[in-house]
Amino acid sequence: MIKAVIFDMDGVLIDTEKHYNAAWCEAAHMAGFADFERAHALMLRSCDAGAASEMMKDIFGAGFDYYAIREVRRRLVAERLEKYGLEKKPGIDEILAFLHERKIKSAVATATPIELALQYLGRIGVKDQFDRIVSAKQVAHGKPAPDVYLYACGQIGEDPADCVAVEDSPNGIRAAYAAGCRPVMVPDLTQPDEEIRPLLYAVVDTLADIKGLIPDRTL
């Protein structure tokens, strides 16, 4: 029985990953890493900072100051969101209304700092529609470790096996799977590859399509 749906935020609820991707590339180039490409930025989606720092040093050498480059990236993302606005992903209102109607709990488990997550979700008008909103910054290890999903499940009082976890990135899928949740991918910038596909409970085109995964017996 599915008792809760836990959502990642960036790339799932809000269309921000395209801005993060572009900003990572620009920030890395500004720091002198001309070989930093879109594929490298994709590797950083939802990734724990410590793990991301080591990964980038392995690729670009010890001179890659992940934390300094991330600060520039944050500024660039803020500028892009000011320019382009914050866009909801398709189906968000439909799936939240459906979950409320079915009395199925909902939560957010994001890699974004909690204060910024609350701000973003408030700006798109859905902040108060979740039972809990938690951040990987509130736990010991970020994605792909399972900590944030285990924390979210504990906060809503549900067993991970009874929770669908909605993600768009490989790091998020790995975290949800390791926590014992049922990972559902809504592809954003990438499709599931051969490594990720075996971890998935389902792949759907939009958030609204998650309705088809909720059996009638949850009524």
C-alpha cells in the first residue's frame, strides 16, 4: 500500500535544473576550467557537497575549489531566476490535489537548503500543501546517501516501503532506493540509463501520471 509520496524539489516540482546546469558551467569557466561541460554539471544534481567536491577534484585536479565555484553558481542561479522567473513543473497541482483527496501524505526531500526551499515552494504557491518539507542539509549525508529520505519518512511517520519517492536525477534515485522507498523517475534533463533503470519502481512523463501508480485500495 502506498501511504505517502515524497518529492524531490529541483527538476521535479520546479523547473530549476536547467538554470543550475547553465550556472555550474558558467561558474566553472569563470574559475578557469574551460573543459567543464554540461555532463559534469549533470553529475552534480542533488549530490552531497563533500562527495561532489571529491568527484570534481578527481576529474579536474586538486585546484578545483568546489565550494568557491558553488558560491558563484548560487549567485548566477539567483540572477537567472530573477530574470526568467520560477516555473512549476507540469502536473504539480493535479497530483497534490489527488493526494489530498485520497488522504495520502506528501513531503519534500530536497538537496536545497531548507530556507531557500521554503522560499521557492512559497513562491509557486504550494509550500503549505505538504505534510513535511526537509532538506539534505538537515542530515549527516546528502544524496546519494539515503539519509534525507529516511528522515522524511520518520517525519511523516511512514515506513519507506510504503512511500513513493519522486526524483529526476540518478543521485536522487540512488538515495531513494537505498532508503527502501519506491523510486519513481520523472525525467527532466536526462532519461534513466542502464544503471538507474533497475532501481526504479516506475518512470512517468509528468507528475500527474503518478496518479496511475496509486491503487484504488488506498482509498
